Amino acid sequence: MPPWALALGMPLLHEAYNGIAAEAKFGSTTWKKFVAIEGDSAFGFSGMDVETMARFQMDVLIFVINNGGIYFGGSNSAKDWLQRQAMTVCGASGPGVLRSWALDWEVWYEKIAEACGGKGFLLRTPEELRKAPIEGFHAKAPCIVNVIIQSGKVGKPNFSWQSSSRKKENSQRSSKRTSKF
């Protein structure tokens, strides 16, 4: 087993590079391009795996869909984000601060691939989105295509765990339950 398989998960890599019938094949298999599509939040967990990919010269193309947040971003402009950051750092609370699901504004994730000897692209327009994936697909080193999209900022969270009034409502419901034990 190659050492990079431990870092990235042997079952995933086995299937990605060899296919379903790998056990039935004889001899070496054809190396295949691995394409990953993930959000900026997910990339926060796996971003340093790019170094492992570069070290083992893996042929990987990663699309990072970057909205500046978990589920949705918390700002609609760099200026708004910087104002919210300043208020958060000063200890303010309320609607004008960065929320728990906010990530940094338009992070340059593609620089991680470049730092490891790969290729990186920062995309903001449909025309860039037509060109970069083709070049990235032909690259023979890890490649990150960082696609900046609208933050999807909303006035109120849609998830009960992100809203204090819904948390209270849910906790009241659970406190009414009785246990038989």
C-alpha cells in the first residue's frame, strides 16, 4: 500500500484510480484524473491534503465553490466583511458581527496548490469558468480551481441550530418529553 493511501483513505483512492473491477484486471491499471468538487468549508478540513497530493505527484483537480461561509456567507462585500470583522474582534455582539458560519472573504485557496508546485485558478466570471477547468484537467500536478460565487447572505438563518429563538423552542419541546427509565 502506498504511504499516501493512509492520508487520503485507501478505499476512496482504490475506487477512484482502479474502478469497480480492479481485482479482475491483470497488470498495471491506467492512471486516472481524480476530480473533487467541494465547498470552501469542506476544503478547510482537507486543504492540506494538497501537499500530500503534490508530494506523490497525484493527478488531482479540485473545484472549491467559495461563498465565504458554511451553507452561506455572512457578507456581500469585502467592505462589509471587514466592518463585521472589526466589530467581532472588539467583542461586539448582535447582527453586525461575523456569525459562527462566516469564513474569510474570498480566500485564495488556489495559492495552496501553487505553493506545492501545482496550478491554481481564481475564477469570478463565466468566461474564466470555461477556460480554467480545461487547463486544470490537462495539468499533471494538483490543481485547485477556486470558484467565487455569491455569498447567499440571508437575513435570518434557516437552520434551527443557527437561531437562538428556535433553540429555545426545541429545548422546550425536549424538556416536555418524559423518560421511562
